Amino acid sequence: MMIFLVLSLFAAIADGDTAMGRGNYDAAAQYYRAEAEAHPESYEAKFKLARALSFSNRRDEVIRIYTE
């Protein structure tokens, strides 16, 4: 069971990373947000979500995430 959770984390992060690489920041934010909500202990997902949102000029959300 734990292996499945870890693999699902890597899959969503990888999908978000692919979207970021293509410059599709809104899609990347969706992947990272879903991962951050599913795994609130994942600092990586939160950091990547904030980064994707910053490229989308959503500063208020970025500040909220960084100050959590």
C-alpha cells in the first residue's frame, strides 16, 4: 500500500514537471495542487505549486502557500 502512495506522488509530480517544461503553468499548478491536497505533508508538492502559480502571476496564492 505504501509503495502505491509513493508511486502516485511521483506520477503527479512528474506530470506537473512535464507541464512546467512545456510552459503550461496552469496545468502544472493543477497537478501540484492535487498532489498537495492528497499529501499535505509533501513540501515538494507545495513548493512546486507555488512556483507554477508564480509563473501564472497569482501572487496572492503564492504568498499564502509560502507562509503556511
